[in-house]
Amino acid sequence: MSEAIHNNQIKDEIKKAYDDIAEVYLHWTQPSHEIRLSYLNRMLASVDSAEGNSQSILELGCGAGVPCTQLLASREYTSITANDISDTQIAMAKERLPQSVNLIPGDMMELKFSPEHFDAVVAMYSIFHLPRDEQTTMLRRIFDWLKPGGLLLANFPETGFASSSDQSWLGGTKGAMHWSGWGRNEMRRLLADIGFEVEIDEVVVDCEEDKGVSRNIAFNWILAKK
């Protein structure tokens, strides 16, 4: 099996899994809303300090649009494009967001935008679902899509691992969830090689519960400038 076919199968399984658990996932993410909004507001403070009022922001992995896309959509003079691999999540987002938000379903690797199109790209708990080679490709594309001085806000696993999967994550019965990560040090090196200047590099531990078991997961939060 070629690597491309294998990667596409992974994304197909992730789509099925998120379609299946979309409502459960929305409720499950509530404990992380505070940290998500905290970093988003830190990013927006930097975006607002830039010249000009009109801004264009891309969100990768918007889920049901709660709470971050909702906050972005509430801002004046801000154009929001939001993507998610799950059709069910996109449908839920349409119920919760104004029509002004451009919602695009599908694999983020299939997105195409012109160079220097966005003032900021937000990717919370999303890029790490891609196979590691595709994560590097996606980060290079994001750099290309950002205007000079544009910002990337994203989080990644603190530790590096080639792949991890779960066929019943959050009680799901369809598809399978997949994750991978380069680890904090390698991610910082990758971002520097691409051309990003890292402004925030912090580790925050989430307490996650699945199947009645709680565990602490460390995420590396990054705010980087082109």
C-alpha cells in the first residue's frame, strides 16, 4: 500500500469517527474551552495591534464552532473561513454560526488558498490528527497562506510519537481516531526551518476522560509569526 493511500484511509477513518461522536465530542471538550479562548484572545491581541481593521482568519478543525469560531465570528471587520473533516460537525457549526462564516467540509490537506491570504490561522487539537509527514506539509502551506507578519496559533502533543489510534474513542463505534506528533523540540525546529518566529511556546496539561478513565495529556501551545 502506498503512503498516500494509507494516509487517505486514516483520514477516512477519522471522518467516520468524528461524524459518529460529534455530539459527545462537543460536550466532552467543554473543560478545554477556557484554555482555547485564553490562547485565542492572546493571538487576537497581536492581530489587533497590526495595521488596518479588516482581517481574514482561517480555522482548521473548527468542530461545531464552539467556542472559538463563535468568538471569531462575533468580531467586526473579520472574515472567517472554517474547515472540518466531519460533515456532521460542519452541520452543527452551521446551526451555531452566522452565515457570514465560510464553512468548508473535508480534509484540510485538500484546501487551496492564494499566497498571503490570511492574517491568522488557528488550528486547535486538529493538525495532530494528520500523519506526521502531512503535518509538515500543512505547516508549510499555512506559512504560504499567511500574510507577512501573520500568525499561526496551534497546539501539538508535547511528546513525539509516530502514530496512535483508537477504534472506540469517546464511545465511538465507526471509523477510528488517529493521532501523531513530532514532539516539542522537533516541532520548534520544524517551524524555524519553515520560517516561523515562535512567540509563545508553552505546555498545558489537559485532564481528559475516556471510558471512565481520567488521564493527563500534555499539549504544546504555539503562537508563531511569519
